[in-house]
Amino acid sequence: MPFYKCSQDYAECSNFILHEWCARLRTELSCRLVMQEHELVLRQTSLFFCQICGLPCNGFAYNCEKCKFGKIDVHCAHIPISVLHEAHPSKAHPSNNLSRIDPLDLYYESIKCMGTSAACHACRNIIEEGDTFFCADYNYDFRLNMLCALRLPNTIRHKYDKHPLKLSYSPVENHKGQYFCEVCEDDLNPEKWFYHCSECSQSIHPDCAPLILKSEQGVNSSHDDLVYKFINMKFGDVRNTEDHEHPMSFVAGAITDGDCTKCGLSLQSKFILKCLQCTFAIHSYCESSITLSEKHELVEMFRNLEKKREPKRKPQPPRVVSFYPKTITRPETRSI
């Protein structure tokens, strides 16, 4: 897509690139989700934790300079009031009896105030508080959290499948065999949304779809959530640090990266600095130049990302399956 790039030959901005849409972002706006009386100002920032979606981001952010609410990524700052989603149950229009999809309205406040627990129709996780899209015509039973409603495209392309994969909202009809993800090769729960190719009978976890296929495939996804938790992160920045003599690349840690050279803890699913020439790798919060407050913020960020949320459905008793015939007559054998 069209983009802008800095024309000056300066080392500090040689990699400064903006999509055309991002370059046209308003410098100030009023966010109806929070602080309606305050203006949110667009700022270029370092790593932060979005106060709306709860995901890490290292791009531009909107924040209010008059209060301490926190930073909001550019996607969450432009959340629509309502959305149309083909997964939403359709109704017959009274005038022509044709089916239609009703809009889902945004409801932003604690779900607990309604007196009943609510679960996302896509990921099946309990929505305890925060933003959610719901349908009032169905007694609020149909709900989608913001990430599942807005960050999952209807179709995706994958280099290992010549056909487009379509987002499936229920188990595939006449599917033979067990569901598993073609990327991470883990089991796939067909009661949650997933991508599927009907031509090749291939399925992919939505949070595995953005990943590049290699030996560490899928290790940064939890599958408790549908959306890839590093979807707002920009990786690949190369920097020089006092911790190592070679240039270091900012990447998402994988299981093949092993343990941190400094603290000895696992690098998997963390932000790490990885040497481009040798096996040296450390957590980004183990870098010598980082402040103590920034380190605590990063550690707390990953602790929140790794929390398990309550599933929607209680464990069901195993189904009783009858096989026919009930008795099997084996052929008699005897020696000659």
C-alpha cells in the first residue's frame, strides 16, 4: 500500500516509514470511550501498554496531557460505534422476509453491572469488564470483545495454501478427523473461531496466522485468545548496546532462543535483544540501559498477558459411545 519514508539521509530516521493512512492521523481527537471532556494528543512513543485493548504497542499513541489515564494505540482511539459482522445471527426483515445482519453496538463499561456473566462468542472467554460489541435484540447473549470483532479479517492468505482461508464460526460440516493447526500443529478447538480451507481441509489458529513458519512456529501464541498478542508490535529494530559487542535485533523470543544470558530465565514469548552474529540473547528488560521503573512495567505487562481467563463452558462429562456389533467373533486358528 502507499507509504511515506523520510527523505533525509540521517541514521536516526532512515527507517522512519508511515502508511498513508497513519500519516493522515489527526493530531488531536476526542475519544468517546474515555475522558470526553479532554483532548487526546498524538505522540510518537516507545513501548507502552494500551489502556483499552490491553496489548503491548511500540507505535504512535494517543494520550491525555491533563490526566493519568494512560496511552491508547491508534486502532483503539478510532473504535467505531457499531459494526456489521457476518457471524451475527440474521433476522428476517418484516417488509420482504429477507435475512439481514443487524449492527452490533459498542458497550463500554463493566459487564458485572448487568448482574450476569458474559462470554465472547468468538474466543469463549468471560468478558468481565471493558469494551464489547453486543446485540440488544438477542437479550445481549451475542457478544464479541473488541479484538475478536475488529482484528480478525474474514479471509486470509497463506503461502503454504494456494486457496484463501475463511474465518469459520463453528465446526466445519462433514469434517473428518481431529482438528489441529497446520502452523503450530497443536489441537484446535472447533467451538472457537478459526481459519479453514475447505479445498485442502487445512485449519489454522487465528493467533498463528500472522506468524512466519519456521522451527519456533506458534510459540508466541497462547490459543486462550484468538488475536495474536503481539499484533501491534513492530520488530526488527537493530541497535548497539553496552551489553554486547555485536549489533542486537529487537525480536519476539522463541523457544529456540533458549535462556537469557543475563538472568537465565526463558526467552520464549518475551521481548528480547538477539545478536545477529552469535548466540547472545537477553530480555529487553535485562538491558543495562533500561531504568528500574521501565523494567517493572515490562515484567508486569507480560504477567498480565499470561493470565488465564475463565472459560465459558464448564467441563462436560464424556459422551457414551456405542460400537456395533457389540461382540466381535474372531476366526478360529489351529495348527496344521
